[in-house]
Amino acid sequence: MTTILIVEDEDLLREGVQEVLEMHGYVVIGAGDGLEALQWLSETHVDLVVTDLVMPNMDGVDFVAKLRETHPYLPVIVASGSTNSVIERYGLKSIDIPGANASIAKPFKSKDLLLKIEQLLAERIAGQ
């Protein structure tokens, strides 16, 4: 079974994405911020991460940087609907977040997220 970690501070969005992914056969773990996600990563095998950028406690940019210290090859998709704060802080667009393999803009369609997930998982398998 493929396990996906969803890191999103908006409960309804996180739960909705989790439900869609579970309907497509994925095991899904939800985390409300980067700190909680790092805890999950230290305790559980994860095959792919989907993370928001703008979150309390630890934002997506810092989370991805920390994740890369212990999981350098774990596929990461960054999702954000408000890149202005990211651009102001880092001078980056969400697609350019260091350590991210892909990005998706909110609001996104489930099929678009599923396609990105399938592509990254296929690339990971092909690269092994």
C-alpha cells in the first residue's frame, strides 16, 4: 500500500483530500502543520508528501527543507493558493520551492492532484 502524508492546516481541505485519496486506494496520514508532519515522518514510512505552504508553527518551505535532511528522495508536492507571502519572504514562486518535486495551485481538482501523485510515484519507481 502506498502511504501519502497530507500537510494542511485547513481541516476541511485536509479531510477532503484524504477522503479522495483513500477512495483511490491510498493510505493517508493527515498533519496540521510541518512540526506534526515531521513527527509522522520520524515514526511512519511515507511514500509521498503533499504539503501546503502557508501554515502555522512551521510553513511549507521550512518543512520541506527539514524533510530533505532525513528524506532526500521522498517525492514532495507543494500546494498553495496564496503565494504572495511566499514571494515576499523568499522571492520565489511556489513551483520554485527548494526541495519540492512538483507544485499545484489551490483550488485544485482532485484529478489534477491524483495525476501529479501518480507521475511522481511512477518516476520514483523508475528511478530505483
